[in-house]
Amino acid sequence: MKSIEQKALFIMFGGTGDLAQRKLYPALFNLYKRGYLKENFAVIGTARRPWTDDYYHEIIENAIDGLTDDTAQAKAFASHFYYQSHNVNDTSHYQTLKDLAEKLDAKYALEGNRIYYLAMSPRFFGTICDHLKSQGILTDHGYNRVIVEKPFGHDYASAKALNDEIAQTFPEHDVFRIDHYLGKEMVQNILSVRFANSMFNAMWNNRYISNIQITLSEALGVEERAGYYETAGALRDMVQNHILQIVTLLTMNAPVSYSAEDIAREKINALKSLKVYSPKEVKENFVRGQYGASKDQIAYRDEDQVAKDSLTETFVAGKLEVNNMDFAGVPIYIRTGKRMKTKATRIDVVFKQMPTVVFDDKLKHDVLTINIDPNPGISMQLNMKKPGQGFEIETANIGYQLTDEQKAGVPEAYERLILNALRGETLNFARWDELSYSWKFLDAIREAWDAENLSDDAFPNYVCGTMGPKAADKLLAKDGNHWEYEG
Ligand code: BG6
């Protein structure tokens, strides 16, 4: 049997950071526990701080605290980690890094396989990639793959510049751009719902679907990330990446096979069919909001590092059009926001109503809900006969939910994506072409908004703990629709 063990050296840029400690080290540990990483791996953590290896090991052990009771196992895992203080602009530091990388390659028999993980500000990506190449850190006898964290650019122009810089060192198939939503179980399940079930496959088009609703609501506020969020806003933070990836998976045509190439081709076609709005259309089809205080929560403008007159949006709702043969005419409503009523990530596919022929009453729409978080599964709302005497129709729900045992076996998004990168599987990563279309769509909205000169008192326009501004409901009401999910 082929071993599942992967052999590689990870070089973590941003190795002291929050993301590394909260997500990446636990993900590596889970891969270790499941046997994907064993003896033949090592990690070099780099950042500016002058940490010792011992201190780094403590950090690693803390990061995985709670994932094991076995201290010997935790220590054995941490012993694979090495810390190298590093200034990304200083070429001499890359020489030290190179020496350490070669030493570890020999010590752990890593066969020249390297993963460079860029978990720091994108403004350094170009410099790092450039030095990795010029200072000879890339190996010639294994693979060299780069994993890039979001945000990938600020608009189309900056994303392109970033991509061009990375492309000087890494070819497209070695670039793994993280969108952690693509690592979620139920996001991956969208393709099986659509292409493994003749019933859904037959109905997945404008003849049967009335509209699609995508909700990514969060109950949390901006927490300690307000500095970043002020420059991003909900549109860049959630729509450009996670929401558009979901829209794409829902509206793409069937791929020729379940391969990264064939799927990417169809995803790109779906993005090409996404209508880029004029400023007038942006006004008609997009709503933005910002949360104000509630009894228990402070307003966005009162958060640390947020300007008192900030016009950054913490909520977006919109109506999208994907103009391919199957989806032309089907409104795709999206919404996302901070400090909403609940944390819920879900898709509601609303089917057309049956005509009132057999039954006089107006029947409810059938709705297929794909629940991504927090309770992964799918459910269907159907019209059924009310049990008992007489004949009345009522709505009934049938559902499939992952059991606790199944959920325990589902890898966390980062664990899944890092293993994909180790295996060279690009399917669950965003390609440059996908990003380029998504940024062009987004830029049109951002530019229209920027030209609007919103007055200071336009925000706040929704209260913490609600489902966003009223205008988000009106957006659907204009079409005779309503949000299926009310929080
Ligand atoms: C991130 C955003 O990409 O996704 C955050 O930057 C957001 O602002 C997060 O909170 C939501 O992810 P999840 O997996 O909790 O839905």
C-alpha cells in the first residue's frame, strides 16, 4: 500500500503570527496525528522577533494544547520546529535560511520538497519570492510550492501586480492561494449535490429555480482586526473571495471530469458570465451597511482603531446575475455582515412555485438549504399533506446532517488545504484567472460606492444583533422575494 506520509520542509513567513498559532500549527499537528506527517518533515518559523528554538517549541505546544493529552507526542511534534529570526529585505538572512533549510533537508530526508507559507502582509510577498529565487533557496530536486494567504490584492490592479511578482518565481501550478471556504466540507459538497444527483441536476437551472440566496452572517464584530478591516470592508473581506467562490460553484456548468483543470475551466466560465455592474446598476443592486450600538454591543465606529466617522461597510447585500444559459434570469442574492443576529453560513436554493391548478392555495416554494456552518448538512422544505382527516397542505422538512462522529472526522479547512498543497492538488485553491474576474466585478462596485460620497450620517444603519439594514430586505421585496433565512 502506498504510504500516506508526506515529506517536506515548511518555511513559514509570519511564523510568530496569530494565523500561524491559531490555525496553521494546529492543522499541521492534526496531519501529524493522522499520519500524513511523521518523521520526514520539518518547519522553519521565521519572523523578525528574536526567538529561540526552545521558546518556539513552547509556542507550538501551546498552539496545539487541547488537541492531545499525550505530552510526549506534543513534544515529539514540536521538536520538528526551528526558529530563524529573519528580515525579509535582508539578503544575508536568506543565506542563513538556506543553510538551515539544507541542514534540515538532510537531517529529515526531505528530498528537496519545500512549501513556502506566506502568512504575513502581502506587501512583502514580492520581495520574499524574489529572494527565494535569487538566493538559491528553491531546490532543484524536489517541489517548491508557495501558499499565499489572503488578502490577495486590494483591487484588480494590486492583485495583478502581486500575481506578477509571485509568477517571477513560481509557476501557476505551484501557487496555492488560500480561500479557506474551499476547504469546508459543505462547500466541497456543492458539486456532489449538483452532479451526483439526477434530481437536482435536472432542476438546477432557470426553468426550475426561482432564486438563490447566500448568507454568510457573523455574530462577532471585527475583534482585534479593525486596523485591517478599516482598509478592507465586508466587500473585499468576504464577497471577493468566499461568496464569489460559492456563487461560482453553484452556477458553473458541469465539468468534463472531477479534475482541477476541468473544474477550474468551468468556474472561470461562470465568473466570465457574472455581470459587471454600471454605477447605476450598483445602486439598484447593492446595499451596504455598518453596525451601530445595541444594548450589549458597541458601534463599529467605537471599536479600537476605527475612525469615528468611518464609512467602512460591515455589511453587504447584493443581487448578482450570472448570464449563462442555465442561470440567466435567476437572481442570486448574497449578504454578509459582522455583528448580525447569528453565525450562519448557508445557501438557500428557492425553487419556483407550482401553479395553482390542482390545489387552490398558493403553495410555498420548495427550498433546498445547504448548511455550511455551524451544522453542516442539507435540508429540503417541501409541500406535503397535513396528516389526518381532510386535505390541507403544509410545509415539511427533510434533512441530512452530519453526525457528531462524522463531524469529528471532518478535517478543519486549513488541515485539508495544507494536505492538498503537500500533494500538489490545486483543486481547492483559487486560480489567478478566477481572482482576476472576481476583482473586476468587485472594483465596479467599489468604484461606484467611492464616487457616491456618502455622508457621515449614512452609517450606522443597522443595530448589532439584527440581520442588517432594512434596505437588504427591500432588495428582494422589489422582485417579490424575501430572505428565507431570518436568523
Ligand atoms: C475571513 C474573514 O476570511 O473569514 C473574517 O477575513 C471572517 O473577517 C472569516 O470572520 C469567517 O470565516 P468562517 O470560517 O468563520 O466563516
